[in-house]
Amino acid sequence: MPKWFMPLAGINAVMFGAAPFLIARADYESTMGLVQKIFYFHMPSASMFLLSAVVCGVASARFLFRGSPRQDRLAYAAAELAVLFGAITLVTGPLWARKAWGVWWAWDVRLTSSLMGWMVAWAYLLVRKYGGPGSDKLAAGLALFGMANVPFVYISVNYWRTIHPKTSVVPTLPADMGAALWFSFACFLLLFVLLLRVRVHLEEQRAKLDSLYLSLDE
Amino acid sequence: MRLSQTRATETRRQGALLALLLIVLVSAPAVVPACAAESRGDGAASQQPQPQPQPGPPAATDEFVPISQLPAQDQLPAAPLLVTAYAFVWLALFGYLLSVGRRLGKVQREVDRLESDIAKGTRT
């Protein structure tokens, strides 16, 4: 692992320890009250979910067109993170919606397209695990569709009639709510970078293991 | 003659009674509501404009509404949902870290074992 990894991991742990205090100090939203504070972890995890899908898609495209195994390892790692952050998004969202909207789930464009993106990430992992020979390229094709879904998820709230808050909410946040949100966002972004690096390292070690077995066979 | 005078007197009496009865019947719809209003205490004085009530302290609560009678959305306490959401985030992240650490440790041990085997020139 690189030298920068452990200091950054320590900083990230301190940041995650401080985030709840900033979130607690932020004002209550006028209509939703306490439950709106789920937003401070929901939105950053959703952003990391979309970022993971983009990283996975770009790396998969480079793997498909250039055949770089390094890009394939990066795509595999990013797909796993898309499943992780997607799960966080799809669990915290309904917990918030239950109080704010009165229902756990609505077949809204934003929610449905997010669920589709998460299922594509799952499909990528399942193809990689059970697809047999050639599954890496098949999964890379799936990742392209996963990436194509990302802009659709993002703009859906602005173009379709939906009950999900629009993207225009974030720039209009008052100072204390904005500080809590962007601090949480920084926490999740750093965590994403660290987890991606660890997960890529795991794939590198697996590749090394394969090459060791091959060298033993020869 | 006397008989005819008696009949005429009786006829006039009956006519007077009928006239009285007609007067009572015609005037009753107008008189009865007025009497009823008089008995309720909102007679002619109540026709005058009432002074506007002055704003005062809020009225005392005369009934408690159980929370079960509110709409389902308003009955939900927010705290358990918030705690569940944050607990899930922490559990998911720690669970994933543990999973990656365990997988990495397993692969690392196997790599170390193979490297030492190759160094010794044997395979176990």
C-alpha cells in the first residue's frame, strides 16, 4: 500500500468522528424536522454511488478498447463500491421518505433509475463471479450501461414530475446546513478514494497470486 | 219572535268566535317566534351590532386528541428512522472494511506461502 494511505485513513476516521457534531448543529428543516438530517449522509453516499458507476464505466471502456488489466481491476473495485454506496443510498432514502412522504418507496423516476443502476452494478459482480471465461469483457459491457444511467439519474428530478427534492436544493442551503453537507461529502469522497485503493490492491494481490501459481506450473 | 231573536244572538256569538279564532290563527305565526326569541333572551336588543371580540389568551384546551387519531404520517417519530439510517451506514461501512480486510489477509498469506515455496524450490 502507498505511504499516503495510512495518514489519510487516520484523517478520514477523525472526519467521520466530527461529522455527527456538524450535522447535529445544522438547523432543522422547517417541514421535515429531525428526519431531514438523514440527508447529510444520504446525498454524499448517492454521489459516491454515481461516481463509482462512472469510474467503473470509464475503466471498463479503457479495458475493452485497450485491453489493460489494470483498468479491469479498477473497474471491478469500483463496481463493488457502487454496490456498497448504492445500498446505503437505497436504505437511507426510504427511511427518510417514510416520514417525509408517508411511504417507504415510490416508483418515482429518480428512485427507479437509482435502483436500476444498483442492479446493473450487482449484475456486473455476478457476471464476474459466475460468468466463467470471458466474463470480464461481458461485465465491462454491462458497466457501460451502468455509466450511461448516471446522467439519467442526476437530471431525472429536474425533467420529470417527481416528489424527490431537486438538485437546486443543494446550492440554496444556508451556511450551517451547507457546511454539514459539504463536510460529509468530503468524508465520503476521501473514503471512496481509500476504499478504491484498498480494493484495487486486493485485485493486484490476486493477480500476483495467479502469476505465482502459473510460475509454479511451468 | 223570541225564538228568532235567540237564534240571531247565537249566530252573532258564533260569528264573533269564528272571527276571534281567525285572528288567532293568522297572527300565531308572527307572534310565536317572537315569543320564543324573547324567552331565549335575544329579543330586540340582540338585533343591534355586537362589539368585536378583543384578542385574548388562547382558549383553554377542552379535549386531548390521541396521537393515534392523527394521519399516519404525523404519528411516526423521526428519531428511530434517523438512528436506523445512521446505524445502517456505519454497519455497512464497517462490514465492508472487515470483508475487504479478511479477503486481503487471506490472499496475502497465500502469496507469502507461495513465494517462500518458490524460494525453497518446492511446492506444497
